[in-house]
Amino acid sequence: MTTELRVLDPAEWDNWYAVLELAFGGVPESDEERKLWQELTEHERSIGAWDGDRCVGTAGAFSFRLSVPGGNVVPAAGVTMVSVAGTHRRRGILTSMMRRQLEDVRSWGEPLAILTASEPVIYGRFGYGAATYAVHTTIDTTRVRLTMPEGTDEVSLRVTTPTEALDATEAVYARLVTGRPGMLERRPGWERVAVLDPPADREGASPRMCVLAERDGEVVGYAHYAIKPDWSFAGSDGSVSVHQLAGLDPVAEAALWRFLCSVDLTARVKVRSRPVDDAWQHLVTDVRRCEPTLREILFVRLVDVGAALAARTYQTPVDVVFEVEDAFCPWNEGRWRLTGDASGASCVRTGEPADLSLSVRELGAAYLGGVSLLSLAAAGRVREVRAGALAAASVAFGSPVAPWLPHSF
């Protein structure tokens, strides 16, 4: 490979970002979007591949903090803006950028790298495992009704704009982060992503609106949504697209769902991404009419096995020795002894015999508690060496609530 990898110079951002835009279809973003992403780019954590004076590859890493089982919030590199120019494929550029990036993440002292993938088949070979899933659905509100929990009528609702309600909605979001694994603390500037609404992306829908759920004068939930009017010969056939929905308690969330499912002149509610254990599935009278679809959303990579496994807690007491394979980050290879429970954990190198054998990819998939080690073993991706170790570790790694990533990056 004749290309050079180097840290992104802010003066080269436009050139660098143009390579990324072309890789994702070449449709130019709005000035508002482009300006926001330029401001959010952490240049010292971004790299470019250069062939002479041409940028031919891009990769960045946001400095995030990710919630993990037990409520801790752990430093994590949010891998983003990855692309290779079509003229420079099959030259090892992506592999070299991924290796350089993980070495950098290790040097920054961050135990995790995370990403959302436009093409998920790519990242497994670099040690990333699919760790959170989301449900996409379309609720047919002409046929489906909702059953409300007690107290729903005590929640009042108020429609406003996402920008006007930003402080209140961000306060709600911040209170929810530690309660569900896979959520990201909002770093300064990221609150603007939550209200980004370029007209070109609306596809005939209204500007985004916000409905606030309030109880005793306090904001206890919110939803960002848009309405797309439509008509058929039989009458109104509009839809509601839900972009965000969050509540501090189940009753607040139920009140928001009832509002969204009863917007005038609409026949369906489209929801792009919700937790797999979300309560709406039990509020609706007929989940079949909602046609839920499952897809992976967040990939996790353990950059420092010992520090990552020690950073979370475990549902039940665990004492297990992992034989870890990690050819891409060889500092992780070997045996690690994990001991811990609901109050904390330790993970150190050991010479003791292994109980379970797996690659770092499987550890990443199981890390947030949404993918069981048992299911990975059934697919041949985890090998039990000591009888009984697999079931015990699988239970310990679980989470009482499903991990979920509320927004991409």
C-alpha cells in the first residue's frame, strides 16, 4: 500500500468529508447538516488515508461515554465516518485504518470501541460484535387499539417545537441514560443532532413537532414526531413518524403512545427504532397488525478486555476463565479470569485452565447483556471447556432490561 495515514488537519476537513459523502451515494447534505458535523468532528481523533494530495479513506472516533449493565457510564470511542474511495479498494486501506484506530483508542485509555454499521458484514473481522437490537414497526391505528395503564389520564400533554423544548427533553434523556445499557451520554453539541430536521429529508412530512408529557408541572416524557398527510378514495390516510420517544415512567410513555396513535387524519404510526422489550408491544391489542421487524443497531468491540469486563456488573456471581482469541489486537489474546457480582467485578490475566473459549467478537456481542453466551455457543461461536461454565456465565452477563441505542452517530 502506497497511501499514507495521518491525523486529520482541520484545514483538510472539506476534502476529507467529500470522500465520505461520495462513498455514501454522493448526495450533498444541507449546509446545516454539514456545518454541524464539521463542528462535531474531533479532528485529533480522526484519520485520513492519502494518496499523494488525494484523500482516499476516512475514519473518525467520537469521545463518548456508554452506559453498561449496573449503571456505570464507560468511556467508548464512537467509530464513525468510515469510507474508502472506490478507486482504492482491495489495497488494505480499511484494515490499516481500523488497526491504527484501535491502537489509538488503546493509547487513549478507552476500553471500548462502538459503531453503527451501514454494512454489518464488514466489521466482524475487526472484532466488533452486534450487541444491541431494535424493533421497527408500523402500527395500523385503524385496527389496533391501546390499553392504558392506571394513571394515564393524570398525565397532561403539550405540543411545542423540538427547539423550544430542548432543555426539558435533554433533562429527561439524561435521567434515563444509566437505566438502560447501550445509551450514550450527550456530549456538548450533540443536543443539536436531536433537533436536526433538514427539509430535504422530510419526504413530504411536516416539520418535526414535540409533545411533552407533564405531571404536577414537571416534564416526565416527550416525543418528537412528524405528520405526513395523505388521502385515498376512502378518505384520510396520513401517517405519523416517531423520531424519538422517552418517558421517566411507564405511565408517561403510555400517554405519549396514546397521543401519537390518535392524531387526526392519520391511519398508521411508523416507528423506526425502539428497544426489543418496549412496552408498546403490550399496550396494543394486536401486535400482528404492527408487523414488528428486528435489526441490529450497535456493535461493540472490547479494546481492553480486562478493563471492559471489570467496568460493568453481573446479575449473578461469576467466576470464569476466558480463553480469548484476538489476532487483530494481540494484546487481548490469552486467558482472563473474571470474578464479580452485582456490586462490582475484577478481570485479570491468569494461567489457570480455561472454562470458556471464544473470540473478542463474542465478548463484544454479549457485553451489554442483550445477546446470550448460550445463543452464541449454539451457533458454534463459544466453546465450553468446563461443564456448567457456559450456563452460569450466560446468566451473569444478562441484563434485566434490553440494551438499546436511541440514536446513531
